[in-house]
Amino acid sequence: MSVPDGRARRPLRLAVVGLGFGQCHAREIARMDGAVLVAVADLAPESQGLDLDGFAAELGATAYRDGRRMISEEDLDAVVLAVPPGGREKLIRQAGAAGLALFLEKPFATDDAYADALARVCAEYPNSPVMLDFCLRHLPAVARLRQLLDGPLGRPLLANADLVLPRDDSPAWVWAPANGNGIVNENTCHTFDTLGFLLGDPVSVHAEGGAYRSGSLEDGIAVTIRYEGGATAVLTGGNLGVQALRTPVHLSVCTERGQALLTGRDHMANDLTWATEDQDEPAHERWELPSRARISAAALRHFVDSVQAGIRPTPGVPEGTDAVRLAMAVRRSLASGRPVQLFRPGRRAGITT
């Protein structure tokens, strides 16, 4: 990736398309050093209960109802696409043709075929780097655990992860097959990505669970995932929790030389306890827990800094595709009652049962 002359020497000029959770992205960019929020766009702001012109004016941005028109008319360096997957392809093409960097909300796609199709579209624009908002890997506590695995704790062997949303907490589009394609694809993908960041490439999946309350797509799962380096993870996901517990977070890892535990709430780990086998007492590290609206702050910071430096931000399209493949492998395993193998020649995984 190269950065045009002068682009790295001025604040990065960004716009946001989609003002559901994209409102949070817009507010974060507006307060961020080294970034300027130029414009925001939403096709139907009334459905969000949003006064589009007032919101844009509050943040010093220009308001649009047409994201493609916004991209063509504004002087931008990057665009945040916080729209459901079903409405992305034309926007990706518009941004790619303009040479803009892309920050995409998860999930990357709805299923394997669409993930492959979107990956091919992104590959048509090599000068437009793409980052997925798998924001949990950028939280300080998770990044610190990654450092420890590369250092005193050593190679991960066994992990246990839990991230279960409150029931009835998600908008209707999450359950539409052409958009979110279920809570596992739309939200448990956070755990898939975090575990991949810590443990490596997944090679097999075995799932139990089902559609306990939804009546259609799976809403509660218990999954075993095997990774290329030999590590195994067990995770629970879905949306069978309750609001009062505020989406508690739990992730533990046993390693070749020790053990670590991450905990937190509102999706976000902020408390890390760890020890090597030769320590008498564990180390305890804690970070301030941001508001839920600022969950993507560290990820957006990484995106802005990377684009300005001419470095490709991570995670990108391969990780986005991986998460979709895992969600679809979970569904296939639930249907068959058997493990699903993921083969990954050149990071283009096929799936067999």
C-alpha cells in the first residue's frame, strides 16, 4: 500500500456511511487527533430515530442520504462502512475506485459464497486497504495477552471463551439471511477473531446447540475449535444472556509455560491475570473500561495510524472471511452432528464435513 504525497502529513479525512452503530464511529473520529470527520451518510436516518442534519452539524460534518454520492463529491482519504453486508458491494466499489481506505463493520459477509465474492471485489482495488472492525483484538488487555504468549507464557495450548449477548438485544437485520445471517455470524464472530488472533488458524470445528429461542437460526452454541499449531478452544456464543449482566467477558488460556485469564463486561476485556509456572503469585493488570459506545476507539486509532503511515491495517479481508467461514462451519456442524474440517490452501479455505 502506498500513500499519496501529502496524505500522511495532514489529518486523515474520513466519512461514515450507516448511522446505526456508525454514530459511535462518527463521534469517535470527530474527537480523534490526526483525523477529521468530513461527512456522514444514511439512507433512512429516521429509522434510527436520527435527525441527520442535526447530527452532522453537531460533529462539524456534511450530511448525505446517499453514501455513493458522498464518496464521489467529498475529498476523502478513507470511509467507514457501517452498513449491513447486503448493501456493501456497490459502496466498496465506489470507495475502491476512488482509492480510499475502508473500515468495515463486521460481519464481513453473510456466507461463504458472498465472502469469496466480496474478497474478489476488494482484491480489484489493491490501493484501497480494508480493515474489519474486529475491535476486541485491539483492546489493550487482549494486545497485552498476545505479547505474553509471544514471551513468558509461551505457546497457547487450551483456551476457554464466553461471549453471550443479552436476548432481544439485536436489530432485526441481524436475523435476515441476506444481511446478518444470525447472531453467530454477526456477533460471535468477535470471539472467532479474538481466538484466531491469539491461537492461530482454525482447522476444525465441532458445534452443539441450536435455535433455542429464535425458532430459526442458531442463538446458543458451544463449540470446540482446533487450531493449526495444535491449540484447542472451547467457546460459547449466541444471545441467550440477560441485560442485567451487561455481556460479561471471559477468556482463559493455558500455555506451555503458564496460564492467563481475561475478564470484563460489555463485550470488552479489561482485566488480565497471568502467571508462569515458576511464579508464586499471579500478576494482575487492569485497564479503564471505556463506555460501550467507544468499543472501537483503539481499532479506529490503529486504522488511522496505519493508513497515515502507509501500512496495511489489521485485521483485513482474510480474517473477515475466516470469521464467516467459522460461523457457517458451526451451522453445518449443528446440522450434521459431526466435526467440520477447514482446509486453508493459501488462506482460501474450503470446508468439508
